[in-house]
Amino acid sequence: MRTHDSATATTAIAVTAPGAPGTGPSGPPASTAGPSGSSTAGTVSRTAGPPGAPGPAAASRAPAADSRGRGTLLAGLGVVAFSLTFPSTVWGLESFGPWSLVAVRSTLAALVAGAFLLAGRVPLPERRHWAGLAVVAGGVVVGFPLLTSLALRTSTTSHAAVVVGLLPLTTAAFAALRTGRRPSRTFWIAAVSGAVVVLGFTLAESGGALSTGDLYLFGALLVCAAGYTEGGRLAGLMPGWQVIGWALILCLPLMVAASAVALSLEPVHLNAHGVIGLVWVAAGSTFFGLYVWYRGMAAIGIPKASQLQLAQPLLTLVWSVTLLGETLSPAAPVAAVAVLVCIAVTQRSTS
């Protein structure tokens, strides 16, 4: 029974409970005639409000639109945080070896996440979620950072950005296989077009040459797409920051041990760039970036959120110019506009 009274409207609704006799699996309850032939399953009475007043449907659409807008903003913030990962990793490699950098960044990020989980007195995830958290941990906490760090020893950031350009398509494909949903044809045309633009642009920027780190980069592409997909699914069941938080905690014992071993075997030469790069990839990319990213994916869906990453290679190139002194070609604005058009199409398409 729900009753709402105001100066302009009065509503009283009585319905049978879901699954009760006289109701179907969905939709309104079926009417059951009483002895006098009157309906006993539901009664609706309404006093109309003033002309032009928003109805229940309009009121329900507003929160949904707000949720989509908020989800797009959060996923976009994640993309900005991720776009700084490659330049920050290059800085971090000035002070640490690739194995040390990944182990220490994951350890620091896990400590930050653990502090938040303890402060919020968050209970342990249900047992059925641990397998998914392991996929997130293997893909985005360990796999992607390690493989890209190994690749960036020989590849430039612009060449490595090819991976990010292909990541939205790979993530959408993983999501389709994992969830059984099939995005629309318009969605796929726009997504492929955007990926082609990004791929062509980044290959042109790097001269079209393949580096020895390509196998690392393509491996990173696969494990990251799997981690994004599973993390997006879990973010629909628990807050996004808890998804990445528990994935980091799951890796903590291994990463502490790996840090001790790697730091003893790889030389460490601390400088300002190295420390800043380490702090950003730990707190910015690994924790904050994934926190807002998973929240955004939970709100707008995995395929649409993944398409926002089409802008990530271009942002990475901007940071490369600003932070690393690389040269950006005049073709960048043209590619940026083309990518933004593709993103707009994917956001408006149904999936």
C-alpha cells in the first residue's frame, strides 16, 4: 500500500505481492473478480494535479538521466587518470626497475585501499565474489602494469598508446561474451571507426614501426580488458571503490614479498621524477582512477564506458608533450575531433 498526499495530488495504490496468486512474472497484477464482479487485486484513484505538472514517468526519467550523466563524468575522470599512467611510468622507471615499480606501486595502493576499507568498516565480500576479484587483481593490478612497464623500457609512450586505442573494442568484446549482451550495429560501427582513427594516428606518430615490446603490449591489452569487464560487473553488486580495494588487498601479500625481492635485485636511483611517477601510478592510476572508472561503468554500462577510452591515447600524447618533451603533430586536433564524434555516437546508441 502506498499513499501520497499533497496540495495537488492524491494517490493510493494497493497491489498484490510479487509472485502472489493472480500475478504474472512481470507487469501489473491481474484482476481477480469478487462475488459482485469488482476487482480485488488492485485499486487506483488519482486526483490530477495542475496542468503542466510532471507525471510519474517524467519524475522517474530525471534520476535515470542524472545517473547516466554522473556515470559518464566518473568514467571520464578515470580516463584522465589513466592517460597519465604511461608518462608517470616512464618517470617511475628513472628510479626503479620494472618489477620493483609494479610491486611497490601495488603495495602502496593496497595500503591506501586498506585504510579506506578499515575506516568504513567494510565487511569482507561474499565468497562468490572472490573469483571475480581475482580476475580484476590479475588484470588491472598486476598484469597490465607489469606488461606495460616491461614494454616501456623499449617503446615510446606514443607507440604504447596503440594498446589503449584498441582497449575499448577488446573490452566491449569481453563484455559481450561475459554478459551475453550484444551492442547495436551503430555502436560497433562507431567503436570500430574510433579505434581505426586512434590506431592510425598513434601508428603515424610512432612512424609505424613495431617495437620489441609489442608482445608485452598486446598481452596487456587482453588482461586489462578482462579485468575491466569483470570489475564493471562487480561494480554493479558493490561500490566501485570496494571492487578495486579488495582486489588490491587480495594482491597485498604477494606484492609485499615481490617488493622485497625486486628491490634487492634491481638498482634503485631515487630522483624527483621517479618518486612522483611512483606516487601517481599507485594513488592516482591504480586506486583513484579505477575507483571512479568502475563506478562509472556500473552507471552507464561496460561497452559505453569503454568507448570513452578512445580519447585516452590522445590525452596521453598531450601529457607526453607536456611532461616528456615529445613532439605532437598538427594531425592531433583532427584526430581528436574524429574520436569525440565516435564517442558521441556510441553514447547515444542503444546497447
